[in-house]
Amino acid sequence: MKAPHDAEALWAGLANGDVTYVGSDHSPFNRDVKLEAKTFDKLYVGIGGTETLLPLLFSEGVSKGRISLERFAAVTSERAAEIFQLPGKGGIRPGNDADLVIIDPNREVTLSQRMLHSACDYTAFEGKQLRGYPVMTISRGEVVMRDGEFVGRTGRGQYLARVTAATAGVAP
């Protein structure tokens, strides 16, 4: 288990730019699957984290004054688009896709497995009080989530190939 000073060092790194990206390993296996492993090579490490990443980082970071809203956007969106070489993603600019998450900074939520959309039977953050929570997700200009419920069209997702030096026609 990490000590409190470890967490504070991570917050400092996020605030000052030493930590440039925040993501989730998202390993949403049920407790029984995780607990049945008898040897190290059979472990399913990690926890479900895709749905809780943004609200936890917003609540603990932005709402508590540890990081700015601009830094939040940089480490969750801008840097991810750069790292994974995703054209048209990562920022609000002419020509980019209209992909946005709208967060109500005053919405207070108590996290629970019941409210999440993963098939996983637990969350490591059960009972965690949050201030600031996503209320809408817009994908390519279309609302796909509103107030915690999927309202998009099934199958509207698109594969987005990375732009690499080879695909961009740039010599190595």
C-alpha cells in the first residue's frame, strides 16, 4: 500500500508537469476470478477504472485545488491523443472531432458498483464521495451519454487508426 506522501508526490508531479498522462489499466474481472488464482502467473492484476478515472481525478484533483482544469484536460485528453497518435482528438480545435465530456463541478456522488456500467461485481472506490461528475458525453458531435445513461446509437463507434511515420509517408 502506498503511503500518503507517495500520493502527494504524484499530485505534485501532475501539477508541475512531471506526470504528463493519466490513464487506466481497466482490468474489470469479478472478485471470484481474481481470487481463484493460486500462482502469480494466473493473477488478473488491476481494477476496473475506465468509468471512474475522470470523476476521481476531477474530484480529487480539480475540486480540491491540486491541479487546474487546464492540467486535467491536458493529462486526460491532449496527451493521450499525442501518445496514441490519434488525429482529430485531444483538444477543441477547428477540424477536430467534437468529442467532449461535460462535468458538473458541483454534482456530488457517492461511488458504488451499482451505478457503474461495467460487468465487474465490485469497485475499489465503493463509498467514495466525489464532487464533480460527468453528466454528458458527446462523440463526434452527438450526445451518447446523459446523466449516466447511454443514449447513443449502438454500433456508431469507429475504428481510428493511429497516424505513424509509416502511414504518414514519412521516411524512418
